[in-house]
Amino acid sequence: MQFWIFLQILCLHGYRQSGDVFKQKLGALRKALKKHAELVFVTAPNKILSAEDTLPSSEDAQNDGMICRVTVNTE
């Protein structure tokens, strides 16, 4: 049995940057990883849940994007 894993990797930009700028800077890395992973870029500020907040439903998480998703394909 043969299988492969496709990753989605969350890329967080640094201070005084945006997701778009960081995406441009990592263009060569995105191209090199194209067959193995998708780099997902977000722009701050991002809401951090407090202890009082409820976690989003799986449907909401799917619409908002996920931090990590691994897909395994068996052929």
C-alpha cells in the first residue's frame, strides 16, 4: 500500500509585515513545496479565544480556515 500526505502549513508574519508581504518573500519556498504542502498566510490581528469563549463548530472552523490539516491518500 502506498500513501502520501499533503500538508497545509500556517505561516505567521512578523512585526510590521502582512500575510501578503510574507507570501511574496516565501515565493521560492512555496514553489518548492507545491507538490507536498500548501502554505497558508494570514494577516494580524487575529482573534485569540479566551477561556470564556466557546470553540467554533467544525463548520465554522472549515469556513475560517484551519491551523493544520493533513490529508492522507492511499492508492
